[in-house]
Amino acid sequence: MAKRGKKYLEIAKLVEIGKLYDVNEALELVAKTKTAKFVETIEVALRLGVDPRHADQQIRGTVVLPHGTGKNVKVLAITSGDNVQKALDAGADYAGAEEYIEKIQQGWFDFDVVIATPDMMPKLGKLGRVLGTKGLMPNPKSGTVTPNIAQAVSEFKKGKLAFRVDKLGSIHVPIGKADFDGVKIEENFKAFMAEIQRLKPSAAKGQYLKTVAISLTMGPGIKMDPLLVSKYLGA
């Protein structure tokens, strides 16, 4: 186990061991757990009562956070013809087709999101294993395969967040930065959690929200009471 610094240990005392906080308490507390010299990311970690082995319980989606994630997202648009310039005009960091597919094959990954037009998907098929393991393969369900490349690029540059449940039933996403004020943090959290609640599969049995925790990049995890989170969302 990594040895914790004195500053972290001091901050960790703010979080009561074993306590499940309500939403407002947790959101207020996370802002007080800054330890790093850089602006830390606010992260939410969930464990859901789903079985991802079943197709009807594989939760995947997108949400536009009202205030973005605070991160400058690098977008690669795989497209051709007039769409290349449309993607660049919309804010894409890179746009093109074969030249970028070849670069990825050679080990280039200087991007956070890949958005493609449908006609490019057969060509991207050869990168399925490479992009898939990194969660970067374009998919219609995540809004990253679309004929409207300009709109998609614009949304992701403004803070659209793509997420998917892993094989353990967990989701881990950024919802902002430590220098966001309380209102922005809460509105982003609520937008993300409302989408998670909306995507609850009918096949899921028992408690849907198993664990909900929030933390800063270098800070201690603050666990919320899942039942109070559901109540907060009006579920």
C-alpha cells in the first residue's frame, strides 16, 4: 500500500470512517479535501446492481454536464470530404480518415474522444481491439457515431460525457474541477446521476444504486447513502 503524506492524513480526518453522507454534506465536504498543488478533478464512482454479462443490463450513455468537466477534451473526428472542415470548424483537434487510422495503428493516442461518421466505421473496424480496450471505439449509443459530425464535436468539446458500466458493474467519471463553486458541482452531479437513474434497466433486480462515492483526484473517498441519493433524485 502506498504511504500517505501528512497532508492527506490530516485531510482524511474530515471524512468520518463508516459514515454514509447525504448528498449535500458530501458535495460540501469534497471541496474541503484539497491536498494537491494542481487543480484536482472531482470524480464520482458508482457500483450498480446490474449484471453487465447480460446485454439488457449493459449501461452505456452520454450526458451533457451543465458546466462541463473543466477539462480541455481532445477530439479526433474520423470522417472525410466536407465533413473534415466542418469538424475542425466545430472545434475538433484533429480530423481526417486514413492518415489518423494509420497513426493509431502505429501507437498514437493523443486524444480523449473519437467521433466518426457512419461511413467510416468499416475502416475503423481494424482498430476495434486497440480502441475498444481503451474505451475509445466510436459507438452510436455514446453519440460518437453520427452523420452530424459538427454537432457531436461541439457537444463533446463543451463537456458532453460518455460513460459505460464495466464488468464489475461500476462506473467512474469526472464531473468537474476543484475550483468549481458549489452550485456548479451540484448541478453537474445531479445531471449525471439523473441520467444514470433514467438508464436503470427493467431487468435489474434489487437495489440499483449499490454504492455512490465522490472524491478529488488525490483526496479520500466520501461515501453517500445510496437511498438518500435516490430520494434526492426523486426516484
